[in-house]
Amino acid sequence: MQIITQPASLQSLWESREHDYTEMMKIVVDVAEEILAIDGDMHADLERLLLESGSSQQNLWGANVYPDKLGGDFLEFTSFINIRPSQGNRSMEVLDPGIRDQMAQITKNLLR
């Protein structure tokens, strides 16, 4: 698991990953700090890493990135950590299009 604060090669991260998912890597994006954590067994592990580094809970959203699908559908905005009735998100999927756009932009900026 690691926190990405500067652009990094998604291919290099994929090749050196610790968790052997066959098609994807789990990420948690901090939409306020514009950073992300990647390569956890569970989104909750990545969330904890970011919280320990000073991120705020309300700014953390989970997703899955598919390195072989770079382009339109390389992100899936689904995670148990996204279930937040207090923030109007009652689903595992991030429902707010604005948050989804932020997540996509941050991910595209940091994972190349």
C-alpha cells in the first residue's frame, strides 16, 4: 500500500503490486488533498492509511482501477466505504457526479 501524491506510472504500480487481483487495483481518493492510496487488500485498509496521514473521512472515496482499460472505463466507483447516508450516499457506488468527476480527474492526473 502506498500514497500517491505525484504522477506515477500505473503500469509500474501494477507490476509491483502486493495484492494479486487479476484485473484491478483498489484505490481510495482524497478529493480535498488530491491524492490517493493504492494497492490495498481492502478499501478500508487504504482509507486507514490516508486517515493516519491526516486525511478527513468525508473526503475519502473508494474505487477500483483497471490498468488494462485506460481511457473511458478504467475506473469503477464502487466500495463499501462509500456507503455514507450522512453525506447522501446510500450506495456502495459514488452517486454524486461531481465527486465522481473529481475522483476521475485526480486519478488521471496521478496515475499515468
